[in-house]
Amino acid sequence: MGIFSRFSDIINSNLNSLLDRAEDPAKMIRLMIQEMEETLVEVRTTSAKVLADRKEQERRLQRLKKDAEEWEYKARLAISKGRDDLARAALAEKQVVSETLELATRELTIIEEQLQALHEEIGQLQQKLDDAKAKQKSLLVREQTSRSRMDIRRSSNREKLEEAFRKFEAYERKMDEMEAEVDAQDLGRTRPLHDEFAELERNDKVESELAALKAKMDHEKGER
């Protein structure tokens, strides 16, 4: 098992304390860097999945928009043939699609926000990883220098070697959760207890849209 198990553990852990207790600080730093690299791979994998979710959601939105346009076309056709009953039915279907389209649009916004958060997490982790690697190189140089000084002091009976390793700066910032579950299908459903009221509201909207569509078509005829 690594020193860390999740990204938040890297942020919250006291790296200075880990180094102070380590018998081999150089080895400890190598393990830290390895864990950071593995975590970075995990975050990027999550980002790839969310990107795929975004593409799928965008395709879904396009299908819903096309369906809404198709139902309006059918309503127009029914009106032109004097079939208000069919026009109402078509507009009722369009209203259902429009409600689903609105929910799907909100879901896409959530996915976009998640992608932005993941992008920031990757940037922050990459920066910390770069810093850790730079400090690792510095530590190796300091360790070599310290060993040389220790050999000199031992040979000349000088006082004990002064502490040679600088402590890492504390990682303070906490990150938001990396994973967010998106369940598009459940979000698009209406609870049974609300079905009857939703239907009443939808019928009102259909009647209003029917009247508006008739007026629009009469206006279009008058302009010809």
C-alpha cells in the first residue's frame, strides 16, 4: 500500500511529519512522488469518463431538440388539415419532450462544472508533483553534501552532523471530490404522486401553445 490512497490524503497529510519519522527520507520522497503520479492517472481517467459523458449528453440534447421540432411540424400539419385534436396530441408530446430537454440541459451544465473542477485538480496536482520532483533533486544534492561533511566531522572529531534535510512545505488546500455521479435517466423521471398535477399543467400549456400556433399560422397566411 502506498503512503497515500486518495488525492485528498495527499493534500491533508503532514508530509513533514512523515519525513521526520522516516529512516530514509530520500526513499520516502520517492514513494510520495510515485503515489502522486498514480493519483494523477486516476484523476485523468475520471476526466476522460466525464468527457465521454458530456459528448453523450450533447448528442441526447440534439435528439430532443429534433424531436420537439418534429412534433411542432406535426401539429402544424394537423391544424392545416382541420384536425385540432391531432394538433393537441402533437403539442402534448412536444411539451413532454421540452420538459425533458430542460432537464437534460441542466444535467449538461453539471457535467461542465465537474469537468472544470477536474481540470483545476489536475493542474494543482501536476504543479505539486513538479515541485516534489524538484525538491527531490535538491535533497539528493544536499544528502551528498551532508554525507561529505559528516565524513569530515567524524575524521576530525567535530560535533555531530547538523540536520541536513529541509522539510517539505505543508500541502494545505483541500480538493473537492473527484467523482460525481450523473444519472441522466433518473433525473428525467417524474414521481408518480405528481403525475396528475403535471398532466393538468401540461394540458394548459398545450392549449396555450395551440392557440399561439394557430395565430402564428394565420399571421403567416395574411403576409402572403
